[in-house]
Amino acid sequence: GYAKIINRYLVTDKDTLTGLLYVDDQSCRLCINKDGKLEFYRELPFSINKLRELFKAPLYSDKGKIELSSDEIEEILFKLGIPEQEILFRDKISSAQLISLIRPIFERLAEEIRRSLLYFSTQFTDKHALAKIFIAGKAAAIPNFDRILSKNISLPVNKISLVDKIDRASAIPEEAVSELSGSIGAVIEYTKGINL
């Protein structure tokens, strides 16, 4: 479904190779697509739950031991995201502490993506270079995830956004459109019949 979305709404040149990084609670998948067709697929050792686990461990500061609640972890992930400026979250944890927690797992993700792209380029030498990577799933809701990943892999990274591409009822929130974009892609051409 996401390959159709990318091909139909986000890429103008059909010969362009694009990547899709789909991250949900349990898993992370990297797909490379060309003209709406899957060219490469790999599961990566990353997930939203692994990020949550990082924040469940006790932190230590000059104020002593700090433990974050589940609600605070969700707020950090989906409201604050990966901080690009100095902040102090609820007088508990600084952006420097957040970044030091996130950095190792994020660097591993970036390294796995680079390895995957290197493998793809050596095994499929007749292919063009990857133009960009789109982020989908829950990772798309993490502020600055795309910008930080782009810096780490030296490739443009964008969140999939269909808000200005498809008509929707005003009662449907923008976040729901992003979360359902894979399902939307799966039914784009349903009138042609099911492709088994």
C-alpha cells in the first residue's frame, strides 16, 4: 500500500528508487521501491517499544534518581521528539540526557540503513541511486525523527504526508490520515479488482 502511495502522490519520476522506513511498536522495515514495485526488503533491529524501554530505566541527575511514567514517555516520544535545542522536560530530564539515551539505538538504526543500502547497491548494480527515504508508521509521529535520520544517513528523509493529496472529511484528523496511509494505498485502485 505504501509503495502505491509513494508512486502515485509523492514521486514524479517513475524510475526513481525510493525507500520506505516503516516503524511500529514491534518492528522496523526498510523497503526500496521503484515504480510502485518492491525491489528490496529488510527488517531492522529497531522499534517504538525499544525507544520506550530506553526511557523506563532509571535516570540519575544532580536531583537524584528520576523515573519517568508511561504517560511522560509517550509525551517525550510523540510531543517533544528528538530535541534539537536545549530544554528541560518537566524539571526532570534535559535534552542532553534525552539525546544521550537515544543516540546509541539511533546510531545503530542509521548504520543498519547504510549497510542495507550498500548491500542493495552492490547486489543490484543496474539500479540508480536511492533518491530519498519516506518514514511511515508511528515513527512519522516523532518530531525531528526525519531530520535527525537524514543527517545520520546523508540522504533526504521525509515523513509520508497525504493531508494535501487526498480529500478527507473535516472530522478525520490529519494524524489518522498519516497512520492509515498504508491502508489507503492498498485500496487506491480497488475498482480494478484484487491483485492476487
